Amino acid sequence: MIAWQKQGDAVIGVVSLSDGRGANAAIVGGRANPKGAVIIAAAASGAPEALPLGEAMGLLSPGFVVDIVCMQERLHGEHGLERPNL
């Protein structure tokens, strides 16, 4: 389970990628927004790279994907999931 923290307008959590890199998941909008959830990790050049969740799913364990999508729905969805206390 990801430990989420509010940071400005985003909610951020630490994840690990299947290639061994550490990364952050950042949620800034709903699921209808392709960049509503992004994975931020260091690229080969060392600069930070932000990948939309849909492009990063192959790098995440299924548990991380479920946690990210559920938190995105809790924050920005319309299906009645309880909002977190962050």
C-alpha cells in the first residue's frame, strides 16, 4: 500500500518500478485526464521523467496500479468512494 501525502495541488506516493528504480506516483486529476496520474522517475539521462499512468503500467506491480487508481477515484471520482484525510 502506498503512503500518500498532499503536496500542493497533488497527492504524492512513493512506488518502486519493476526495473529497480524508485519513483513517485503523482495524482493531480481524474481518470478521464490522461495525465491525471503520472509516474515520475529518473530517466537514463538522470533527469526526471513523467510518464502518464497508462504508459507506466508495465513498470508497476498490479498492487501499485490498483492503489493509484483507487486513490485517483477517491480524490477526483464520482462513484462515492470516501475521500482520504491527507
